[in-house]
Amino acid sequence: MDERDLIQNCRGGDRESCRKLMERYSDYAMSVAFHILMNRQDAEDACQDAFFKAFHHLGSFDPERSFKPWFSSLLVRQCLDQVRKRVRFGRFLDRLKSDPPAPLLSSGRNAAEDTAPIGDLLGGLRPKERAALYLWSQEGYTGEEIGAALNCSPKTAHVHLYRARVKLKSRLKESNHGKV
Amino acid sequence: MGKCRRVKLLFRIVPVVSLQSALIRRHLLSCSRCSEDAADLEEARAAILPPEKIGPRRDHWPAVSRRLDQAEKTIPGRRFRQAWRWAFATAGLLAVLAVVLWNRFPRRPEADPFAGGLKLKIHDLRVYEQPAQAFIFQTQDADRTFVWVEQR
């Protein structure tokens, strides 16, 4: 079924169409969320929230436009909200006990297992920089589109992207030196 | 900069893929800025994991469906509350403000006709059982007042 038809059916309250639409974007959503949050559990939560919000507010979506950018901006904002919550909760834990806050993983896994593959390269980047880098490199987004997703001006989006590229370059250099 | 834009425009216009690649390759060889951009893009793509490497993901549909059900049930009441929340809050605030002001400033006593210095007031005047008219003259002397009564 065509995506436009699916969305039309979803707006009409057809749950099966919602499920199919979700299936189409699940891998993409997980990839975006995982690279921004760098934590599988948080990424799963962000995906679930983003899908719920997308279906709940599908009435405000313009069916003449593409679904992916609309959903992407929703997802990215959800991830950034999650980061803010995580920071707040970290501060709360800091106050609660003098020890540094524990990594926030609600599952029994350890942090290294959840973040290891990308932790080395993207770990030094801020969440907004990671989001900008992902949207630029994987989705071919322009500064304007990244700005729309991050809820900031195109200039600010360019700054995030520039910083991300510089940091990534230096990380790569460091890792290459390490190998030599 | 202008040359880069022209190449990007050409890239969009040219319909044949092989021609597009040749165009890009040739431009990258001559433009350091674009070749740097391309290298950055390659590096960024290498740093991003493909979905299959992220691992199996959880099926979110049952949870999302349940939340949608819950939201549908609560929508009418919630919408009503959201729409009227500010109205109720403003009305409540105004009511509290009115009560505070009412208690803070004592009500003015009823106007006393004698308060302005008037010494005499005639309500009903008759002369030989006939209605009459009175004229009151207040002199400069505070203790002396003349009353002139006339039959109508």
C-alpha cells in the first residue's frame, strides 16, 4: 500500500495501517534515536514515545507533504527531550548522593554493551551535534531541514554540524594515532 | 563557491548517472573545499552504524496501541479541561481579587445630607393646610439661617 494511503487510513483511525506505517519507520527511528542518545534502552523509549505522538497528532500533519521529515523532527525532538530529562535526573541523583550518577539503564545490561560500537567516535559530540551529523550524512538534510528538525535556525544548525564534523575529524585523528 | 553551485545544479539537471559521476569526480579533483566536504561525509557515514548492526529492536506496537486506546478514552474530558482551564483559572483569580479588595477597602457610608455643613432640611411644608415653598438662606454667620416660606 502507498504511504499516502496508509497515512490517510491512519487518520481515519485504522490501527492496522498505523502498525504498518510504524513497521516501515521502526528501523530508521531506532537508528536515529540510538545515535543521538547512545543508549539502546533510552532509544527504545524515545521511539515508542515518538510513534505514539506521531499517531496521536497525525491530524496536524499535512498529507500533501512527506511523512519522513515530519516524523524525523518529532523523533529528534523527543530524543533531545529525553536527553534533557536524563540530565535533570542525573542532577537529582547527584544531589541525592555525593557519588557520581550511575548510568541510566533500566535493563540489566551494562552501559558498555549498549553504547560500545559508536561510543568511541561519537561519544564526544553533544546530542544536537550527533543529530545534525546523522541527518546530514545519512539523510542528506540541508541546514534548513536540520534546523527544522532541531527546532533552531539554519545558521545554528550549521554551527552544530560544523562542530560535529570538527570533533569527529579530531577523534578519527586521535584513533589513527593510537593505532600507529 | 559559484562554481560549486553550478556543478550541483548541473548534477541535478543531468539525467544520466554516469555523466553525473564524471561531473562530480572532475569537480572534486579541482575543488579542495568540495573534496573536503566529501571526505567529511564519508567519515561521518563510517561513524554511523547501519540498522542491522544496532541489533534487534523491541516491538513497540503493543505499547503504542495501548497508549492510543487510553488517549482516545481520555480525549473528550481532557480537551474540555484544556479549553476551559485558563478561563476557570482567570475567573477564580478575579474572584479572589474581588473578595480581597472588598474586604480591604471599607464601604463608604451613605451620604449624609448634613455632612457638607447643611444645618436645616425641610421635608414637607404647609401653610394653612396648603402646600408651601421654602427658601433657605445661609448667612456668612455659621449660627444664623433665614427661612422664607411662601404659599404656592
